[in-house]
Amino acid sequence: MTASCSTSNDQVLREMERLLVRLHELIASDQTDSEAADEIRDRMDELSGSLSAPELRMISDLSGDLYMLTREEMETEAMRGEPDGPC
């Protein structure tokens, strides 16, 4: 692999990471099925063909971590909700 090819793959990987974080921000704000989320998914599909299997695994692992964090944030917010019964 040449240096320019490596740099190009690094740029694609960083773009995928950026898009994935943005997608999870949309998911966390209940915009999973929005046009913006669909556009991000489409762009990620386009970029994924440029990544190696280990790089795709890294993106998949990052996605899993982000889902876990989002779920924990949602559970924490739910626990902070209004108390049961009268005050």
C-alpha cells in the first residue's frame, strides 16, 4: 500500500467515523427515520466499499459503543423523570 493510498483510506475512515457519530446524534434525538439520517446512511454505504474488513469492523465496533452510550443516556434521563405520586 502506498502512502497516498493509506492517507486516502485514513480520510475515508475518519469521514465514516464522523458520519456515524452524527447518525447516532440523530438517533438519540428521535430522528432515526429522518431524511438527514437516510442521507448519512447512503453516504456511509458509498464509502464502505473503500474500507478493508478490519476498518469496517472498527466502524461496527464504534457503532455498538455509540448505541450503548445512547441507551445509557436514555435510561438515565428516564430515571430523572418526574417522581411517582404527589409531591
